[in-house]
Amino acid sequence: MLFFEDSVSIVKVAISLLLSLACWLLIRFPEPFRKLFNPRPGLALWGSFIALRIIPFIIVYLIMDFDPRSDTEFFYKKALGAFNGGMVYRDFLSYHAPLFGYLISLPLYLWNNARVLIPFMAIFELAIVWATWRYYQSKHPDALLMAVLYFLLPMTFVAMVLSSEEDVWFWGVGLITFAYAKRTQGSLWIGVIWGLSMVVIKSMIIVILIPVFFLVDNKVKYVLGLALVGIPTIVILYLLMGDAFLMPLQHSGYHMTPNIVSVTRPFLSGIYNLVTLTQLNSISLLMTMALASVAAIRYKHLGYERLFPSLFILTFGIFMLLQPSAPGFYLYIYMIVVLFELLQVRDRSFALQLIALNFLLVVQPIIWVIYLDMKNYDDWHSVFASGVSLLDYLVQVVEVGLLLALVWKTFTHIKTMDRATSRSYASTLSTGRSSLS
């Protein structure tokens, strides 16, 4: 058996299976959960957080005494560098924004151990889930179930408990911008807020900034808001460390899976080999921003607050599909938005697709990293070289198919909102004419 070569893999897959089953039970039999959660939403949210974040942390890291791995270990190194007074990029490695290492160094004053980063990140995640639930409370009939489902999903569970990922913060920033969307100087403050996110989180946020440019009401003020943060930051960083602040750009130097490039490489490797990975990443980034910008321009009339959640999903969904250096765990960036914006409990087929995608995105990296040493499939011989490589390739194909379905579902949702808006406008216009006559 493949997974029996690594006991951690066995546990990870087993837990993911159990969580997937729990997710399906919640979707398949929602009524008992509604009766249990709806009268006491605070208990539902805190209970989910404690049961699916805090207790697993205690079991894995305090009782079983496992050492943190994956991104948690890397985060700790940069947090420790900041904690010891080092200069980001110059004194310690970081692919994140300049202030990120200093922010995650704060819990080290309580406990100087990599383990502390997991509950620290989980608290941020809880705050974003709570804020999302509050925002959708009047818009989604099962908003509370979606919040519980988010904690249950295997990919979000693994991303937080085993990797202390921060990518869900991007959506948290988007939620903050909603408070300024309808204000007189809203475009300016939206620019300032997104600019601050590039200083605090990481530069990858640029992938959504260009589509947002076409969505905001006042583009000049939006750019001014970005510049008010960005220009002083660049000047200060350059004065402190020269061009070392460009270090985050090096993060795109690795092939990742699953994406369209990884599954088409066996029969298109000759084309892909004509350009470097950096060039391929740049092309896919431009394509992502261009496609998302077209959607923002076409449906701008829906308004920032109404369109942004779907545009957020669409942008990062396309990014995952096109970017050869985008790992599957980037789904963590927008999974929470998918649940609240797209998923209805009655849509069991879509729910099953999401659960399957979550499960596969946990399993496939185990196969690809541990058992295949992150190999690329440059021809069909490499795909059929072993049963493991064939399994990995087939799983990647299914994952890409599910991601394509998710992007299409998002685009269909945008068109549905557009049609509903058109009908509402036509109805209002007809009512107005009737009253005049």
C-alpha cells in the first residue's frame, strides 16, 4: 500500500476521509444541524473552532509532541529573525511582505516555539470566519452552516492545523474594503487598504488589484490610495537594503501542481521548454489579470460590494489553473468565499465536488512530494513509469477538472446576478411608467 510508507500520511488521509464524510453528512442532512446551531450561533462558531482547531493542536503538538512541518517551520524562521531584531530580506529569508515576519513574531514573546504560530494564525482565521458569517447572515439562509462546514473541510483543516497558512487573510482584507465601498472617498480608502495588504501579507495580492481597478468607481483615487502606501514603502525598503526587497519575486521559481501546465506537459513539453518558468509564470499572471479584468469591466454595474466576492473567486481560480508555480493549497485563499457566495445546501452535486476537491488537494501533495520527489511529466513515458506516477497524474487531471468546473460555476453565478439585476431594473421601470399613466 502506497501510504503505509509514511505514518503521518496515513493519519492525514484518514482524518481527511473522516472530515469529508462529516461534511457530506452536514450537507445531506442539514435540518438537524440547523436546529442544533441556529439558536446558539456563538456556540456553533466557537465550538467548531475549539473542536477543529484548538483540540487538534493540543493533541498533535502538545500531547503527541510532533514538531511543526511545512510552512509553519519556514514561518518560524522568519519570525525568529524578526524577533531577534533582524532586517527582513537582508538578514533573513522571506517571500512575504516586509511586515509579515514582524507580525508573526509577536506570539514568540509568549512562547518562543514554532508551535505557537498555529493558534496565532487560527485566531485570525476565526475572526475572518466570524466576520464572513456576519456579512452573509442576511444574504445566505444557511450562513451558519457554511461557517461550520468551512472548519470541517479537510483542506482548510490541514492548511491551518498542519501548516498555519495565512492566505485566507486576503479575503479578510476584501471584507474590510466593503465598509468603504459606498463612501464618498471609498475608492481612495479601498486603494489604501489593498496597499497595506501588500505591505503586511504578500505581494501575490497584486493578482486581484488590477481587476479591482476596473471595478472601483474612481480609478484615479484608487491608484492614489495604492501609491500613498506603496511609494513610501518602496523608497524606505530601497534605502534600507537596496534591491534585496525584491526577494519575494524569487518565490515563483518552482513547478507546482495541479494546474493546466502540469497536466498538459506530457504532450506540450516542447512548447513549454521554449520559455523559462519565470517567463511562463509572467505570461500566466498577465493572462489571469486580463481575464479577471474583462469580467470586472463587463459586470462593473453590479457594484463593488456585490461583484467583488465572485470576482475574488474567479481571479484566484483562474490563477490556480494557469500559474505553473501555484500550489493546490491556494484554494485556501478563496474556499471560504466559495461556501458563502456559491454553495447552497440543496446543491448537493456542487457540494460533493467541493468536498472531493478538498480531499484530493490533501492527498495529491503526499503522492507528488513524498513518493515522486516533485517530478514533472515531460512525456507520456514518465506518466506511465510507475503505478504511483500514473495515479498522481490522474488525480491532477481530476483536480484541474474540478477547478475548471468551479471557475465556470462562478462565472455562471455572475451572469445570474446580472440577469436578476436586469429584471429588477426592468420591473422598476415598468412600475414607474404605470404610475405615470
